[in-house]
Amino acid sequence: MRLSAPFRRLAVALAIVVPASALAQKSGKDDSDAFFDKGTIHELRLVVSQESEGALRSAPREYAQFELWVDGKKLGTGGVKLKGAAGSFREYDDVPAFTVRLDKFDGKERLHGLEKFHLNNSVQDESRLCEWLGSEVFRAAGDPAPRIGHALVKLNDRRLGLYVLKEGVDERFVARWFGGTKGNLYDGGFCQDVDAQLECDVGGGAKDRTDLAALAEACHEADMTVRWAKLEPLIELAPFVRFMALEELLGHWDGYTINANNYRLFIARGGKARFLPHGMDQLFGDPAASVLDMPFPLLSSSVMKRPEWRKLYRRELKEQFPRIDPKALARKLEPVQARIQTAFGKWDEEGARIQEERYRELLQRIAERHTFLADELSAPEPKPLVLKPGVAVEIKNWRAHSEVDDARVESEPDDGHDWLIVECGPSGRCIAGFRRGLLLDRGRYRLQASAQLERVEALEEEGAPKGGVSLRISGASVEEPHVGSARRDLSFEFEIEHETADVELVLELRAKSGSLRVPADSLRLTRLR
């Protein structure tokens, strides 16, 4: 369905009148502004000694000393370490991603004013444009987001390819966006919600982390009315709802709103929490991903469960919708793409050809996303799934979820079925699986599935649910999860006591080793009464 003429006029008006920056950047101009504005693509050569090479192989998350050369000239020394989580981490001898700190090991030089920056290998985004695009959209809406560029990267004499260069979220970044405001900047880490022990990257707020503890406590309040009252003085509500809307519109499925992943959190001293986007390398992956489904992260689900806040969210979706207009985004991307093709084509003609193809595919996904959302944004609120008693209904559209960075979690066709697969990684700690949110009426339900287990050894951790394979709803536990090697029929019964409730269905492998395979069409829900 096409947008009505009044809505199209409203969309154009919003694109014009929405302020370019609702949050002023207060720190003034520096060398980095011109660098990112021009989009200069440098050749960056990381010169690493044999000693540092050994350190990066054995302890990749710790800084090792290196020399940075820019366009054939030595800039200075600093520290470098490997970065990346599930899907993006690569070992030193592969195509690794890097975090660079030019202030490490007494380094004095800066790259266009940048003390800290990241070089992302973009193994999950061959267009190398999703991060740039996401940052542009967020910053145009007035939300803090790292600026993005590109670089041709060499490791000693080994050409690695075209990388995404991303400014570090550090003290300089905080000063740029928040001026003299003091506060704590927390790193969301890998699939950690606000109730986790998040790493504090910039300290200027509560030294005892009571700011984060208060937010976590409010999110775990069982009485929703009390929870909402506790949250109001703790979060910048309007910016957070806009943050949610932008993540959803961009299809940032691996961000905080949908997956409690890839985010930063700034909590001003004595003030409120502000969320920052991160890791936007898989935007527009599913053009038809709904923006109305119930998410599971603590804060985004709390917003969606309060009628007044959900109305604010839906209004924000419509107001921000013009920001993903395909023609407007194509105009933004065109000069960036031209610079990439000029620089990358001289280095790697075949690599540049592939990048060009992925760029075209990205434009197509943006157009498809825009068309889908034009219909969905005018759709009524979702209604509860109505099931006839005693009739098992297949539950589709399960979402992969992992709390570790080396588990395999994916869907794969085989033998006439689509299989949901979860497999432990080499770390020996797997907490991963699939989730699906549903809106259900009052009643009693049974969730069922057929599962094939292979050498599953339970992961037992103090204060955590029992290890093994389980099928349940979020917040509940299974008395005896399954282990070993066998085909198992999984079943879990639960009660909805209120008139309607949002429920998160969970299929999980919590194990030291082993794998789980489930035919997707065996995941069924039955209303018992």
C-alpha cells in the first residue's frame, strides 16, 4: 500500500523541520571534523614486531605495541589489540579487526585528532557502508553516534583490504556530545542487558556504579506500574524512544532494542541514562522485519508494555520514517561509494567489484524496507494470537540469540526441513538458542518441539539456571534440562493469568559442549484451556 497524499506531505515536512541536532556537540571543531567531512581514505599500515605478533596471537584482547604508517609515512607508535564478537572476530593470522590507541606506550601522535579508533573488518557487511549509514541517520536525528570513515589496511606487508574506520567512544567523544556533563559511559559488551556488570569505559559519575544498579533494579520490578514509575527519573525517555524507533526502522536487529547487544550507555552524574548505538554492520538485513513485535530486553520491553509509552514509540516511528527514504539515502551514499571505488579499485579490482555489488544490494534492501514499513506503520496494534483449545499451531519467525561470542546459532535447510541449530564453541561455555515473542490471551498453554542432541554436557554456574537443553518461557526454569546424545521430545506448560500478556518463548542450549538441532516446524504451541 502506498502512503496517502497527506502522509507523504507530512513525511516531507518532517524531513525538513526535524532539527538536524537536538543534542548540541559542545566541544568545538578539531582535526577530526575535517577528516570525517572529507571522507579521506588513507592507506594505514600497522607495523608489528615479532614480539607483538606473539602477544596478539596469545592474548588478542590486550594491547601490544606497534607503529602506524599513513600513506607510506610513519606517524608514530601506540597500542593495538584485536576486537570483534560473534561472527566478526578473526584471529591475528586471518583478517582481524583492530582497536587502536595512539596514547598507549607513551605514543604522542594522533590520526587527525583521533586518539582512539577502530578498524572493522566488516566480514558481516561486504558493502562496508552499513556503519556509515547508521551513524549518519542517528546523528541527523540529534543522537550521539560515532563518526565513520574508511581505510585501506596493511598488517606489516600483508594487505588486508578495505576496512571501516570508526572513531572511539572515549573521553573526547563524551566531551563532543555532552560538553562538561560528567557521567559514566558503560560498554554494553556482548548480549548483556543493563543488569549485567557492564564495563565502564569513561568514569565521571557514581564511583560505586549505583547509577547502573538503580536502573537494573527498576527493570526487575515485577509490578509494572511501580517499574514504570521507577524508570521515569532514570532514563531520558524521549531520546530512548527515538533510539528504539531508529534501530527498528534501520533493521538493526543486533542492537539493544531487539537483542540487548551493541550499545553504549551514558549516565550523567545525578542525571538520567542516554543510549548510544553501536555495531551497526548488519542494517536492513530483513526488509520485512516487523517494528511492532514485542522485544525482550529489559528497557525496550518496558516501554512497549506501557500504553502511553508505546503510543509515543509509534508516533516516533512515523516521525523518523522519512530518514530512511531510499532516494535520500542513495544521495548520501553516492559520494562515499565513489570514494571507495576509486581507492579500493586501485588496490584490489576484484574486491572492489564485489563491494560494488553489495552496495547495489544494500540500496535494494533499503527500498524494500521502506515499502514494507509504509504499510506497517499504518497498521493497527497487534492482537493476541488466538488458539483453539487442543489444536497445536506451528510458531514461526524465531530469532537467534547468544550470550557468548563463539556459539553457532543459525537456521539451515536439510532433508526437507528448516533446522534451528545451536552448537557450542571452543570456549566451553555456551548459552545460546532461539527466542520468539508472542502476545497471548489468558489460559494454559503447552510449548513443544522435537530435538536432536549430540554429546550435550551441561554447563553449571552458580546462581544460573540448570544446564542442558531447555524449552521454556523467559523468566521460567526447567527442573531437568536434557543432556547427552538422543532424540528428545521437549515440552513446557505455562499459565497466562492476565487478560493478555507478552510472552518470550525460549529454546536454549546451556552447555560446556555439544549441539542441538530442532526442525523448525516441530515448534508448536497448544492452548490447553
